[in-house]
Amino acid sequence: MFIALFRTVTLYLLIILGIRLMGKRQVGELEPSELVFTLLIADLAAVPMQDFGIPLITGVIPIVTLLCLTLLISLLTARSIRLRALLCGVPSIVVRDGRVCQEAMRKNRFTLDELAEELRCQGVADVEKVKYAILETNGQLTVLLKAAEQPLTAAQAGLDPADGGLPVLIVSDGRLLADNLRRRGLDGNWLDKQLRQNKVKSVREVFALWVDEQGQVSLAKKEGRG
């Protein structure tokens, strides 16, 4: 029992280490080399977890080797543009000035249905509105609209709105985050005032309370509490 627990925890921590070394990416954002690493490391860890007849070191050594190889490839691709292009590929323009680039579509085996689906996911129904659509090396499609189709910005309208900055969570599910409150330069008196203004008796009745750099407050009460 203890042996099974020890082997599982050890291999689990090694896998977590490997995933953390790849950075904060989702599966759909992995480069080809990173995706191969993820698939291999899962298979390598599963065998020694289930078969106690296999020494633990037999499972650890290949995983550590893959970790080192992944780090080495990351360092090499960061230094060499040619190697990065070879292992990770290069972005491809699949739409240019509203016209589909058929050669790039065929080269990447990217179908019109897939292109239409990706455009719809980004709120684009008409390909003629697209200035560039770029198929990135991680499989994601970056869509840049033509200037006439882009939404009007405050700067273009001659406005100068105040930037609220990054909101900070002060209350989370009825719990006061005192460090965040102090970091914003606020205190308990300020918090009590905000609760009274929102007709809330206690922090325990608050689901979430944010405050930005301009002092703007957003408060959400817990459901079923008035």
C-alpha cells in the first residue's frame, strides 16, 4: 500500500514538474515538441504506477531524460531561428486582404470548414472583412480585421477616459483578503462604508468585492441573501 502511494506521488510530482517547465499553456497552445513530451510522459508514468514488478527508477529515468531534453530543445530553439522553424514550424497567412490563400491552406491541410469555424469563434462571419488571418505554430488562428471593420476606439473618437487599472479582489466568497485591502491602501473603515452603501450587513454576505486603481468598487452579494 505504502509502495503504491510512494510511486504514484513521486511520478505525479515529476509530471507536474514537466508541465510547469513548459509554462502556462493549454493543450491547444502546445508546440509540437511540447505535445509529444506531454503524450510520452503520461505513458511512461502509467506503467510503473500500475506494475509494481518494474523498479521505480525504470520509470523515473526516462521521465527525467525527457525533461532534460525538453529544456535543451527550448534553449536551442530560443537561440536558433532555423531550428525553431524546423521543430515548431512557422506561422502561415491563410487569408490576405479578404482572399483565402489556397496554397497555404493546402500546405497546412487546413480546410475551408475549419477556417469558417475559427472565424465564427472570433465573431467574424465574412472573410472579406479580414485583412490577415494567420495560422500560428500552436494551431491557433489570429484574425486581424481591415481598418474599416475594426471597432472605434476611444482615442479615435477623441476621448480620454480614465484607466481603472487592475481590479484587486478584496472579499472572496465571504472571506476578507486583508493583504489585498492593505495593498490598495484601504482599511476596515473603508470596507464598512462600502458594505453600508450596498446594504450589506457583513462580509460573510459578500460573494466578491473588487476595487480598481481609481477606487471604483464592484460588489456581488451571495445568492439568496437579499
